[in-house]
Amino acid sequence: MSILAQHKYPSKYHVHTCHSPLLRTRVYCSTTTTTTTKPKPNLEQLVIEPQLNPSPNLVTSAPNRPIFNDPSLRSTWSHRAWVASGCTTVLISLAKATMGAAESHMWLEPILAGLVGYILADLGSGVYHWGIDNYGSASTPIFGSQIDAFQGHHKWPWTITRRQFANNLHSLARAVTFTVLPLDLASNDPMFHGFVGVCSGCIMFSQQFHAWAHTTKSRLPPLVAELQDVGLLVSRSQHAAHHRSPYNNNYCIVSGVWNEFLDKQMVFEALEMILFFKLGVRPRSWSEPSSEWTEEAETPSQIIGH
Ligand SMILES: [Zn+2]
Ligand SMILES: [Zn+2]
């Protein structure tokens, strides 16, 4: 969704229009300053006039509202095929790491490489999530459907817990297939595959970890709740902060280990400033608070599905 500044008002007033099939919002900014936990450049009080349009990606009972048992949340055979191919390429990589380590009797390096892969997968998930949350639109090449899906996720976070497994993972599984398959064919190095296998596996399953972060503890498998509590998987409380104002933190969704550092050091804010001054592109999070970030309450028909 692109947010365009139209300079037909005096310099202290701007109109931003979101051109999205999901939501068309006109945001009028005045000069009155609001206080947020993280001040951002030119953050101004916003008056929002939402004009809702139906999303092309969601079958709805009313405009914009996914319903319980929504067909768009179900897995198709093509989703399952992509998840199977993604898992196969990751398992080949892990098998090469294990067999290479067993043959050479050198286990430490592949294990350490796997640990680095796990830690960097969390960073990668944060950078990717920040990018698609803040830039581009449904019509962006390659990433358009992911951008549209993540914008829908901010509007209706609860849908991720209703999304079937392969439906939730297939986009990342496809990317993993295309990236890891050539690496499987090109190398037999156990250390390299220790890194690639763990990192790509964590990235592919990051959407499952994300779904678990939206699931109430009583509905989680006990082991998953345990892994969240010890910080090996992104916690529910940490990710809940991502869905609260000012909507510009806690982007990492594997272990969440990078979130505190990235947010305290304002790494994404620095990248946003660089992109703004180099390219003139404003991230969506600067237009917060906006109805496109705000969660919609579930309707009675959706609650029935719990
Ligand atoms: Zn997000
Ligand atoms: Zn979420």
C-alpha cells in the first residue's frame, strides 16, 4: 500500500491517500503533536476517514471481514505441495550436515553453524516483516501477496489462528524451495548445511511460530508453551506488543531474541529515515494511528468459531 504525500496544502498540512484494494483511507494531518512511546519524525495528530473496500484475498460475509471457516484460510493441494517441497529441501540440507559430521567426526562446527542459523533466522524474519509491514502494496511484484496478507493480519490478527498449516506456510516454503534446492545440489559441506538447514527451516516455520504467538496458552501444545516461556520461540506477550500502538516494534517472529536490541537501538527507525531521505518513501508506521493498523473486533459469527 503506497502512501503518497500530496502537496496541495500549505507545508504544515499534508494529505496521505492509501491506494489499496483492502482499505482506502484518507489521512489529514494537523500540526498538533501527540506523545507516543517512540517519537518519530513529523509524527502529527491524524484525523482518519476510512473508506472500506472489499479485499480481493478474503471471502467475506460483509465487506472486509473474513468469516469463520473462510475458504481463504484453508489449505489447498498446491499449498501442501509447496510445504512438502520446502520441508524436503530443508531435510536434505540437514541430512548432509549430519552425514558429513558423522563421516568426519567433527560435530562442533555444524552444530555451531546451526546455532548461528537459528539466531540469524530471527533477525531475517524481523527485517522481512518490517519491510512488508511498511513498504509496497498488493501490486508489488513478487512480495505483493505477502504484503497484502500482512496488512490483513494487522486488521484481523485472529485469522492466523484459523488459517490451516499449509495455507500459512506455503509462501515461505516456496521461497525456501527455490533458495535451498540449488544449495543442496551445489555443496556437501557439513558446516554450510548446518547453517542453511537450520536457518531456512526456522524461516519457513516462522509463520507457524507467529500463529502460536497469537494462540491462547490453554490451546497451545504444552511443549510449545514451554519453548515460548524459555524464549526459544517468540513469546505471546512480546508479539502482542507488535499489535499495539505505536505498531513499530517487535518485528522478529522466530525466537524474538533480536527484538529488544533492534527496538532499543532504533535500528528500523534509522533504516526508515535513510529510505525516506534517499528515496522519499514514507513507511506505513509513520502514519500511525491509522485504521489500517488497528485491530477490528471479532463479530459474533466469528466468535462462534472459537
Ligand atoms: Zn506486523
Ligand atoms: Zn501477528
